[in-house]
Amino acid sequence: MVLLNFLSPLANPGVIRLLAVTGTGIVLLGSALSALFYHGKLGERYSPLNHFISELGERGVSRLAAAFNLGLVFGGLCLLPAIIGLGLMLGDLFAWLGMAAGIVAGISLALVGCFPMDAITPHIRAAVTYFRSGLLMVLLFSLAIALQPAETDRLHPLLSLAGVPSILAFGFFLVYSRVSLKVKDSALAPLENDRPRIWGLAIAEWLIFLTTVPWLLAIGLGI
């Protein structure tokens, strides 16, 4: 009870909005800067069609790896209280479960920045944890929004649909990466040579980014 009272200010819509937009903006800024100045091991420019997102943070390869990694760390830590606030504001079982999954997702997102792709083993563990917990977070919060009692709607019920593209993207990537893992030992590792012009697994990962960012902004701005 004491902890709930301590965290209750986070349930303020204005606080959630500020934290969600700020956290998302930090991640976007770090990603954009590192992509703009990226040159790979073969001198190639960065392309979401055949590079993993985390390659932006690969130290010794990405010129502004620090910008990407710090963006994930501070962005994840900024989104963490926003997720807690959203769970407290909605206040039902699905919201509480979504909050729990979101806490894991926020921490694991920050850990992806702490363990960049050049530290491949802890990096993959943090990334996979984020993908799994992120799927649960969006799914459970979408259910919480959809099932709000009509007389106590805190978020417009249509916002539950904003999570559908993200849920599909998370699910598709997890299945695709599992299939790819059967073909090669480390499906999420960057390629040294013979990088295809279009790499389905990299695109699948980017779909998570391109659907989760709008979801976070829709929730933050829709409160």
C-alpha cells in the first residue's frame, strides 16, 4: 500500500504523456543520429532492409554507437515509469499484468543498450526478453483498454486497436527468428559477408520498431 501511494503520482495523465513522448523521442533521436553516420565493416551505409536495429549500437563499427546505446538506456528508463503509470491509471487485472510485462520490457530495453551487439550473448538475451515481454505488454494493455467499463473509460476504446500492428509484428518476428535459429546458430547476429540486399529477419525486427513507437505515442497522446 505504501508503495502504491508512492507511485500514485505516475498515474497522472500529464505525467504519463510527458514520459511516454520523452522516452520515445530519446530512442528515436539516438537511432536517427547513429543511422545517419553509420558505416559498416565493408563501408556500407545503414539500411533497415538488411541491417538489424542493434547494429547501430555495435561498438567499433557504428560511429555513433554511444548515441544509440544511451538512447536505449535513457529511453527505456524513461518509459518505465510511464508504463507503471498506465497500469496504475487503468487499474484492472489486464493492466496490472501489462504493467508487470512492461516493467520487464523497459528494463530489458535499457539492457540492450548496456550490452551492445558486440557483446553478443548478453545482448541477445536482453533483446529476446524485450521481444517477448514487449508482446505481452502491448497485448495486455490493449485488452485492458478494450475492456474498460463504459462509465469509467480513461482511454478511448479505439486506442486498443493501436496495439494490433505491434502485436502482429512482435508475434511475426518471434516466429520468424525461431525458424531462422534452426538454420543458423545465432539468428540475431550481424552478417560479416554476403549480406543480402533484402534480409527478411532484419525487416521483421524493424517492423516491431515501426509499430511500437506509434503505439507508445498513441497511448501517450491519447490520454
